[in-house]
Amino acid sequence: LLLDLNNLIRNTVRFISFDRRFSSIDLDLELDPALPAVRAVGDHFTQVIMNLLVNSADALEGRVEPKPRIVVSTRHSGEYAEVVVSDNGSGMDRATLSRVFEEFFTTKPPGKGTGIGMAISKSLIESDGGTISVESELGAGTTITVRLPIAKDDVT
């Protein structure tokens, strides 16, 4: 399936912005208007973006200064379309970062998260031929980059 990532991101952000966790967060979009289509499952990508946004919102909980902010950006990079989700939340130390894709690993309190969101996100993105990576600095925030292959013309 051919996907317009920008449109999917806009719709997902519009939907999730009604969640009270986002009421005090600046949620900004910096979308490349010339981003080519990708071949991926729309529901997979929507689930991944929702998971990343909720994780960012949780990392921003209680932050006042600087103003809590999440930026979702897209860009064309060679054979890939990249989606980058960055926040200025609590960030992660190296030990936590090294376990971020482990199933059932969570830093959230009981009842707040099961620790399967990032493992599922990685699985979904890889099943669509892409990659997902995480950079984080304790106290400064987290940046997650999702790379999906750009759709090539089918030649039969």
C-alpha cells in the first residue's frame, strides 16, 4: 500500500491532541511537503506514531520550564522517508536506552504502561522494511527516527 506519511501524521496528531496529556504540550509539525510516498501498512504506522507521541507526553509530565514540546518532522533521505519525533522531556540514561526495545521493559509505574509499545513499534516498522532508532540524553529529551523505504515504481 502506498502511504502519504504527512497526511497520516496530521490525522494522528489531530486525533491524539484531544487526549488531556497533550493540553499543556506544544505539539509542532515540520513536514516536508515534497516527501515521497512509502510502501507500508497505514495501521502499523498510525500505531507507531501514537505510541511515540504518548511516550513523549509521559516523558514531559510535570515539566513546566522549558515549555513541554514535541516536534514531529519528516524528510526525504536517499532511499528512505524519515519521520523524527523529538521531545524535551526527561530523557533516558544509557542503561534504560539500551533496553528500550525489550518486550515488557518499562520505566513507567504499575498501571501506566506494559512495556510492549516500543517492541511492537520496532516489529511493525521492520515488517514494513524500515528501521527505528532512539537517541536520548537524561534531562534533555529523546529523539526517535523511523525510516521507511520510499515506494519505487513497480516493474513487472
